[in-house]
Amino acid sequence: MFDKILVANRGEIAVRVMRTCREMGIRTVAVYTDDDANGLHVRLADEARRIESGGPGQGYLQMQELVSIAEKAHADAIHPGYGFLAENPRFIELCDAHHLAFIGPSNASMCNAKPKNKARSLMKMIGIPVVPGSEEAIRCSDPEGIRHAVEIAEGIGWPVIVKPSGGGGGIGMRIARDREEMLKAIRHAQVRGERAFGISSFYIEKFLPGAKHIESQVLADKMGHFLNIGHRDCSIQRRFQKLIEETPCPRLPYLLSMKMGIAAVEIAMALQCDSLMTVEFLYCQDTREFFFNEVNCRLQVEHGITELATGIDIVKEQIRIAAGEALPCSQEEVRFQTHAIECRITAEDPAKDFLPCPGRVTRLHLPHGLGVRVDEGIVEGSEISPLYDPMLFKLLTWGRTRDEAVMRMKRALRETVVEGVRTTIPFHLSALESEKFTSGTYTTRFVKRLTM
């Protein structure tokens, strides 16, 4: 097992990883930019090192310096969290070259899943239905390839989604309704894809506006064992950024859930997954069909609701797997014990189209009580920088039934006090009261149709 882990991230996910490390008796190293010098993750780590290179907002992307800091701190592993370098193959290669364990997939496994169009092609080969779109990754600088992509879009019908082929988490994705919008979306994918993933190519897919976004969580070890640890409904989102997630998925028929879980494990096996993998599907309720969307080889923001439902500490298993240990149980031993919901609380104003609201948190009271968990990255007095994702904390609740979990979430939201910045709490309260949420029939169009 590792003695010391450098957490190459910030905010709530860095804190989340450090808490599990502390339980496991593993020392931690925080890294920080000047904006984050007083961050909660800096306070909780056993030691902290300043990132000296990179411009505003770029410090956590400085691969060479992060590896150098890890070596100087005598860390033997790096946990990337999510975002930043979590799915960058070049960072994994660099860690390998410096004999630092990367807590995530091996480079070979990552390369099987990236670029994402490669995974799409493999899905077709093994018989998993995929959303219509381009077959190959297209270089953003290739005029002929771009012309061909426009032809594909016209063939499958507008609108389409332009996606960076190395991406995940909604980064760089845009909907295009005509040729002009598509060219703008390609330029956006090039900039964001190169910065976040080191890949400046893209692919396109038909946009399915009335679908549910459902993902399956798979764990795999380096001995060839796989576990399906459940589904999450992540349909409530805006601009491809999730806002509310829950497990198990309401309105997902049992047999279809089983079929989707089997498909997720087959996909993980085909991609030679050897860590954590999230398989995302689009599910059409009217036809009861599901389509492969993409895979992510990293920790998801919403991993906590799966932990609450199963009792499995996913971060702990990530670390154990990276250290060469086996999965904690068999598939038959996985038990889904509760219903769990997560609301992402961000410093945004839902009344102004989720306008970011950076500033200083002047007062903070977080909720407590039975069935409530808070994954926070801030304290009273924290400065919310405009340079990073505006996530403040995640509220998670669980109950014996969906109704119980929802009632606990409403209570937790009403107990929460954040002053100094506007937050998405009013949106979440409105969403939980809506008929579409109550019935569980909501789709990815939910936010657009919600009247606050």
C-alpha cells in the first residue's frame, strides 16, 4: 500500500480524497495556486506545496511541476481527482516514467477509451447500439475532415453535438443546429480539448433531446475481475453539466437495468478497464431503447450516491486497485441498500441563467442529521475564484425509499445557509417540487422546461 499520495486537484474532490486517505493511514500532499493558498484541502493535507508555474487558472494543469513536487515530497502515488489531468494520457505516461503510481487507469486502458470515437467503433464491433455520428476522430485543423463532418451532420440531421474526442464531463461540447454553429463548435472543441485533454480532434453525434442520461459504474482490478455497482440517473443538467443525480434510476424497468449493467461490464472488459470506469448511456423512455454515449475512466463528481447506495468507498477501492489489490467482493455480494440523491451547490445565480457569482463566503452553515452527507470544499471566509468551476459543495441524502431521500434533501437544502455569493439552492428546491421530478419522468430537457 502507498505511504504518501499527492492529490493533484483542489476544492471538494481534493478534500474527499484526503479524507479516505486519512482513514487508510496514508499521508497526503496538497498542491495549491496563490488563489487557493487558504483552501480547505490545503488545511487538511499533511503537507502542502505551492504550484509556481502556469498562468491564471492553469496551475493544476502543470504536469511536469506536479510530478516534480511529488518527487520532492517523496510521494509514491498521484490521485488526479476529476477534471484537470484526470483523463490526460500524457500525464499518465509522465507518472509512469517517474515511477509514480497513477491512481486511475493504466495508460493502455486509457488509450483504449481515448479518443472517444475509438470507443464508439469498438461498441459497434461488440454489438452495443451507438448514437449515429462520425466514425473517426477529425482533426480540428483538417479542412477536408471538417467538410466531411458537415456532410455527416446533414445526413443524420440537425441538431448534432460536437465533442472533443479526448473529453469528458461535458467539457468542450456544444450543440450545433446548422453549419455555421458547427464551425464555431469545432473551434471551441479544439481550444478546450487541447487544454484539458491534450487532444485537439473531435467527433459528432446526433443530438437526442428527449432522452434520459443514465450511467453505469464499473470497478475493475488488475487481475481481470469486474463489478457493476449500479446506475445513476444524471438527466438533470444544463450545458452538459449535471445538477442533480440519483440512484437507483426512477422509471428504469428492472430487466432493462439488468441488460444495461451487463452491457456496461462487457464494455469495460472490451476496453480492458483496470480501475474505475463509468459507462454513459442515453435511454429513450418511449421506445425503451438505450444507446452507448461515452466512457469516462475517472472518478465522477456524483460517485458519492453510489457509495451511499452500496456501502462501497469508491475512492478507497481506486487506491487499493492502483496498489495492486483485488476487488473487495464478488458481484453477488454487491447490495443496493438505499435510495440516494445528490444536489451540486454552485456559486451561480439560477435566476440569471446560472450566471457565475464569484466572491467571498461571508457566512456558511451546512446541514446535518440522519441521512445527510456533505462533500464540501469551502469554509466560512473562502474566496470563490472566477478562474475555476464554481462548485461549493455537494449535498447528498439517502433513505429507505426515494420519497424519504427526497424529503431529507428538501430539509437539508432549507437548513443550508450561504451568504456572500448567490447559489443554486433555489433551483434545487424548485426542481424537487416539480411534477417531472416527482414522477421520475424527467429527461435532459428538464432544466429548459422548469419554471422557477
